[in-house]
Amino acid sequence: MDKFRALRYFKRTAELNSFSLAAKEFDVPASSISRRIKDLESELGVELLERTTRNVRTTELGELYYERVVEVLQKLKDADELLSQRLDAMEGKIKISAMPSYGEKVLAPILLKFRQQHPGIKLDLDFSDDLTILGKDAVDIAIRAGTVPDERVVAKQLSHAAFKLVASPQLLQQLQARYSKTILTVEHIKTAPCLQYRGPYGLFSWWYLQADAWQEIAIEPMLCCNNGEALLAATLAHEGLSLFPDWWVASYLASGELVEVPVDVAVSNVQGHHLDVFLLYQQAKYKIPKIQLCVDFIVQHLG
């Protein structure tokens, strides 16, 4: 039995809960995946997977075995890559996961420069809000916003961005005339047309700072959407107020297409003034020259 192959098959089947999905990844029949794992179970003398007509899942012992196997396979993969890399000839593939907005607007131009300087390195970019678990998912570098995740990774801060409450100049003038105020208040925001972002886990609340405590603003959004560009288009079309990190709307503020709404309190999409963006990677990965090169390049240009 090719135990190494069986371990790889078991790892992905355990993660995907499916023989067919694992088979698709490895480009082999599902029966081959199942048979190899059966051979592995026979050798170990334990059942690693519970099989039903709809899916498969790890048994209690299978879960314990998976936790050890995933570390071993990752170390073997890293060791292979390390030996195959030459400092004077960078080549191979790097998979990078990032939030769609930051990936498209900020990261993509930097990676274009990186590819131009290092054409031997192929990049596999995944711009998604799906959470990435380094060491489990097939990702070398992850870029995420918020707090540093509670996992064994190295985190380098790329951005410390303030949120901006923005509107088209036309809409702001209308609201200032409606309320007879140049500087708006929270009560004005509650009755103004607002555009709200919906993330993977629900709507992103609006918050304001009062007496050193963040309070939620009870807005009634004219539009909710899980796509920031759609919200931006609606903002430019005078449909409502919206909250964006400053790196998202900096060019529109500079051109005058959008203006920052003057408010008498701090307003944010999180319970804090800023949205931090971090580059995450495993320390072991950083020893691979191509990963180190890419990490340092991104941090140099964005950190």
C-alpha cells in the first residue's frame, strides 16, 4: 500500500466530507479514494471514517488521527518545496487568499508588480470572504481584516484604516437642507437613506462612539447588499449614505465624486475607529524562499 497517498486521500476526504469531491481534486475515481482509505483502516485496525449514503465524516479516532496527519503532511510538503527551491531561480506556485475588496483594490496592483519581477512564480489568487485556516486549507498566504486569529500563525499588519461615512455631494446638500444642519447627528443618520453591507454572517452594524462606549445606530437601510461595489455604485448614484474603509473610497474622495459626511460623533462599521488588515502565514512556510520573497514584497509595499 502507498501509505503516503492513502494519507493524502484521507486528509482531503476528512476535510471535504466526500469521496467524490476528493476524487475530483486528485483526478481519480471515487472508488480509488475509498479503497485506499479502506486499506489504511485495515492496516491501523480502526475505522477512520463513518460512511453513509449521503456523505462521510471522521470518527472520533479518525479526528484525532487527522490532527496528527495534517501536520505531518504539511511538513513533508514544505520540506519538498524547500529542497526544490533555489535562491537564484525563484519558481513554483503560491496560493494567496484575501478579502475581495482589499484583494481587488489594494493587493492586485502590488501582485502585478511582483509577477513582472518574478515571472517564474505563478500566483493562485482566491478573493473570498470565506475564512481560511492556514495549515488545513491549501493556502500559503492569507490576508484578513479584523483581529489576529487565534491560531499558530505569524501576522503582519498591512493597514490601519479608518472608516469613512460618505455620500455624493448632491445627497449631502439635500440632507443638510432637510435637517437645517451642516453637521449631522446620530438622530439624523437614523432617518437618512443608508446603504448597508451584508457579510457572510449577517449585516454589518453601524456604530457611534458615546462616552467612550460604542453604541449601535438603528438605521433603516434603503439597500442591503453583500457586494461592496454595488453599494459604492448606489452611493455614487445619490441613493444613500454608506460606510467604507478609507482605502476603498480614497480615489473618489480625492476626485470629489464622494464627500465625507460631517458628523458630530465618530461613526464606524466596527466597535472601534479602525479596521486592521493583516497578512498571515505559517512560520514554517516562511523558510521556503518563494513564500518569503512574496511575503516580504507585500509587506514592503503595503505594511
